[in-house]
Amino acid sequence: MPLSLPGYAGDWLERGLDRQLRLAVTGLSRAGKTAFLTSLVNQLRHAGLDARLELMGCVREGRLLGAMRQSQPDLSVPRFPYDEALASLEGTPPGWPSPTRGISELRLSIRYKSRAGSRHLFGEQRSLTLDLIDYPGEWLLDLPMLQLDYWQWCEQMAGQLRGRRRSYAEDFLRHAERLDPAADADEQQLADISARYADSLASARNEGGYTWVQPGRFLLPGELDGAPVLQFFPLPAIAEHSRTALDALPASSNYQTLARRFEHYKRTVITPFYRQYFRRFDRQIVLVDVLSALNAGPDVFDDLRQAIATLMQSFDYGNRSLLSRLFQPRIDRLAIAATKADHVTPEQHANLLSLVEALMAEPLRDLRYANIPVRALSLAAIRATSARQVEHHGERHAALKGTTLDGEEVLMFPGEVPSRLPDADFWQRQGFDFTAFRPAPQAAGEALPHIRMDSALDWLLGDKLR
């Protein structure tokens, strides 16, 4: 039997023996993190039974025995709502799991048989502990703020607010541009303008489809709702003032009050979140919803590209050693996944993969230069459609069969995915209208259908299941 120790002593031993992994499932809002985590647990729970995992080497070799949910290490953090997610998927009609609104954790113990050449004193049967963490994608967007001071953040946000997003920020801009940075701060006025800024972020995300909205907690404040730490905003006219003069203003001024709240937000909200979770990961998969960005148009597509490129700079990457596993974990293997592959026909999957590689080109170059193994793929964590062929004028064409979110059963060709980043001429020639589908009916107790989840799991876990 494998050696086991209770509590943190057991975790320490497991990490020292390289039998514990912390997986970062990274994705912005609506990229499919909850669906991915639900499917990951479901596939491993059904391994060796009815789960389709042929692309996992240990499954092909008959060595993967299954997985069990274990007690999570931090009892103060809610458990990932796996059962609730399954209940939604198996409902009548089926529905997608509820979006993430807070942090949750789940620990899996994966049992497998070691290869004959790797058997040692722990026996043929071994286990790998996998720790999973779910969190709102909105909160993830705050990590790059740690590298900025208030002045720099105002400059960055001003370019967005006065540029592509102006139509969603008009009300906020009217009030913020009239605010005198040197005047004494009025608490009610700052709270009012902050609320207008939060409304502009919600409109940009919900109506415009924009991804890069900061601070993310303004959209999901949780227990911080109404607290002064969330009552700040960027000054859109910051470039019209001397930084030296603003820095010399008294502490009671609007500028100094907003700058102080910005730094307090970084120190008490972002930094603990980063230290507790994002500095402790060993592996990472980045989920990217490029189809929704294509639907929303060139500005939103470019916004997604910039958001992901900036976000990737917030993680620690590097090769692992015994000391790094114990004292300074670093991400040593990465997957980039274009989600919702089931929303396009199978022959478009290659283009979807090429597009996400082009979208992530800059961070991928940096990672490969650092010798970090990276793999890109397209997947559907929970497949909602089925591929079909239809005949038109004597020719057969690819199509998808599925049910829209409104409950309409359709047989359609969703459209072509570009294999490279669309340029201005391309956007003028072609628009996109990729349909959103509800989950396919799911019988209780059956493995969830998917596309290439086994490929993702093999890349992220396969070298640890030998």
C-alpha cells in the first residue's frame, strides 16, 4: 500500500516525492473554467469504465484505475460544486453549471498502476494527488495591476475609456472629467462616481463582450460590496496634469484619496489572492474563448489578445526541482486551449487551433524561449452538439446538430474560423455569428461527452502517471 501521512506532513511528503500537483485552470470570464473542471473530475471518475479517454497513454495501457474526491486541505474554502454542476447538466432541460462567484477547491486522488520499469518500494499501485481551484475569471484580471501604481493605471485605463469603449463609459466620463484632483475628497461623490465606473465595466463586458475590465472585483464584489476599498476609479484626464504636482497634493485631496485606495486594494485584495493561489501552481491550462471574441468584432478580439498577453506575465514559469517543489513551486508545463470546439464543425478545428496559437503568439514565444513545454489544442470540455452531413444540390456539407440556449433544435453550418489573426479587410469581408448551444441531454451517472479532454489530461498529467 502507498505510504500516507495525515495533514500537512502528508502533503510535504507527497510534494517531495513528486506525487502532488496543483493545477491552474486559467480562463477569463465565460471561457469555460467551471465546465472544464466538472468534466475533468467526471472523466477521471469514469476512467476505465465509460469515459472516452483513448488519448491518455495510461488509459490505453490499462493502468489508470480511477479517481476519488478527497477532503480538501483548506477547510475554510468552499468545496467545488461538482455535484451541483452535474445536476444542472442532467436536468430537464439540461443547463450549464452556474458561473463561478467565489473561490472553491477540490482535491482528487488518482490511482494508477506504475509501469513495470518504474516499480519501487511503494509498490505497483500508486496515487497522484491533484489539487484544483476554481475562482471568478473577473478576479484574475486584477493580477496585472500589481505591477502598476495609480498614475500608470489611470494612463492605461484612459486609453480604453476614451477609445474603443467610450460608448459604454459616457456617463462615467462626464462625471469623472469634472472631478478636480486637487479638491478635498467628498466620500459620497467618490462613491457615486465609482458606482458609475462599475456600471461602465459591466456594460462593456455584458453588452460589448469586452474581456479586460479592471478591477474585476467591481463586477463580483462579494463581501466587499459597499466598502471604501472598492470606491476608486481611474482619472481619465490624468495626462493633463503634472505628476509631480499631483504627488505633492495633500492626503485629503481627491487624487491622493483615490491613489491610497488603489494601493490598499492591491495590498489587501489582490496580493493575498495571488500569494495564496497563483504562486503555488505546478501546471497550467489557459482556456480561451476565441469564438465569442470573433462574434463581438475586431475591437473585442484585440482586447482579448491584449488581456491574455498581459495576464500571462503574472505567473511564475520555470523548470522544477526538489527544492522548487517544496519551497517555490513554478509552472513547468502549460496547455493553451481554444474552448467550445463543439460549436464549429470538425474540419474547422485545425483553423481554431491555428487561430489560438496566433492569438497567443507573443507569450508562447516567451515560454518556449524559457524552455517551458507548451502545447496548444482545441477542445470541448462538455460536448453540446453532434457532427452531421447534409446534402445540398448534390453535394455533402458539414453541419452541426444541437439545441440553442432558447431551446430551438437546429441543423446548421456555424461558419468558418480564420486560421490567422483577422486583418481589417478580413473583418469587412466577413462577419461571424457562432451560435451558443445548451448542453445535450445527459443520462444520470454517465460520463460526460467531450472533445479532446483526454488529450489535455494526458499533456497535463500523463508524465506523472507512469
